[in-house]
Amino acid sequence: MARGDVVSSQASVLNNANFTYQPSAGVEVMVTFVGIGDNVALTSSEILIGITDGTNITNLPLTAPGITTSAGISNASTLKIFINNTRYLVVANLEGTTRYIGFTGVQTK
């Protein structure tokens, strides 16, 4: 892959499990969208989008319309997260059921 190429992945993620995407060493990616399955309405803010170093996770909840949280995003299409091999994407599924989770982005290095 080269700088400017589209990067994307998707997978079925069990409840209480994580979707992760870790670029190869030396590669950097700007994540521009994270989403969940077809026609799935969130019933809470139990999808957490963040970065991890493999041990520690920092995240932000993806909130459902009408669900109020002090720190959440309801429109993941405005997302910009820069990741690399040592700080990479993690999406936690705490919804209580299996969810199909995916992302897209652009390779920047």
C-alpha cells in the first residue's frame, strides 16, 4: 500500500470483545469513519472508539441518537483518528450482542 490509498476493514465482533486494526510497522493511517452493522439502532452508548498501545486503551463512546452523555460522538462520519503500529484503532463492543463493526481511512505514511 502507498500514501493516499484507502484502508478499510470490517468484522463481526462478539459482545464484550474488541475490533482492532493495527497498521504494519512504518505505516500511519487517518481513520475517517467507524460504523456498526446494517440497520442497527444503538440502544445505548456501548460502542467505544479509541486507540490502544496493546495494554492501555483511551476511548470515546459512540452514542445513540437521543442518548445523552457528557463525552460522546453521535456522528462518526466526522471522526479523525491518526494511528500507527504502536498506537492503533480499537472499537469495543459492550452492546450485549454481536455487532458488525468496520472502519475506513487513508494511509498517510
